[in-house]
Amino acid sequence: MDISISRPELFNIIDEKTTNVFFGGNQDWYTEEWSRRAGCGPTCAANILAYLALTRPELKALYGFENMSLAAFAEHMEDVNKFVTPGNMGLNRTEMFTDGVADFTRSRGISLKPHVFGVTTNMAPNRAPAAALAEFVKAGLESDCPIGFLNLTKGRVKNLQSWHWITITAASIEEKSLIADASDEGLHRRFDLRLWYLSTRLPGGLVYFMHY
């Protein structure tokens, strides 16, 4: 089963100076050095919030710009970063992400309900089966919300960074396979989310949002 957000083209961010096109935001666009180093979480949140605003008229206030130019989106990232703010360890817990998003949306007069799939170490007892992860991804994408993905250690997945947030926009889901497509530092990335889940040694999680 292949499933995607309905308008993935809205992730296309155009640098009007060079005509380069990026897939989602890049933390390198922050003005402050710490944000450039640790700002993957607010960048992921900025991706999700902009998409919700551009696909739902009632959520338009979540993105204060008319287009997805790099200049506009970088300013949006700075706005989000004021609320979804990395600490000394970045945003290393899903509740830091959801709390920051809640603060941002309240500042715009909007409430969103977070849906969270918490991930424990692969050695933890009573861990949810991989099928539950697939169901969560399916539910998020079917609700037409990109999914924030926190990966503290990449396990056996070679093309992921550890201690990092990226934004899932699509997935190919089979009984024994879960291949995800994501925005990662302005690039499209495809990776094996099921393999990550089965091999990760540290906690992590996935998050999407619905309007109340």
C-alpha cells in the first residue's frame, strides 16, 4: 500500500535567487549558529505547520506568508523556533516538540491535538509490534498531516542521521516492510522505517497533529 499526504508539492521551497528547489526546510537557514546546529526539531515543526496552513483554510494563521519561497519559509522557521526551541540536548523528547507546537499554535489562536507514537529501545519489554508503527504512519498520512519523526539512534539504517528530526510525507506499507519518504534538510530521503524500529537502541517517536 502506497500512501501520501495529498499535496506533497507544497513541500517544494524555491530559492528565488538561484531557482533551486528544496524539499522542505533546512536548519542551515536559521540566522543563529545554535539553531543551525540543533534546529532540526523546529524545522520539522515548521514543515508540518506550513502544510496544515496551506491545506486547511481554518488553519491559515499557522503560516503567515502567501508562497513557499525560501525567504518566506526561513522567516516562518524563525517564528516557529521561538516556541519549538532546542535545549542543550536539542529536542530529544517528543513532548518537547508537542509542547512547543502547542505554544506556537495558541499564539495564533488555534488548537491542535497531537498524536504520538512513543518508541522505546528495541530491548524494552512490552514494546509495540512493528505493525502498530505501520498503523500509526497510515493514520497520520491518511489524515493528510506530515509526520514528525525523532530518531535518536539510526540503528541499522545507513542513510539516517542520529539525534535528528525529519518529516515523513509518504510511505509504502506492506506486511513486512515500511519504506518512508521524508524531508530531511531540504532534501527528499527514502529509508526503511521498519528496520529502524527493529534496530534502534535509544528511544524516539513519531508525531502528527489534528485540528480540534
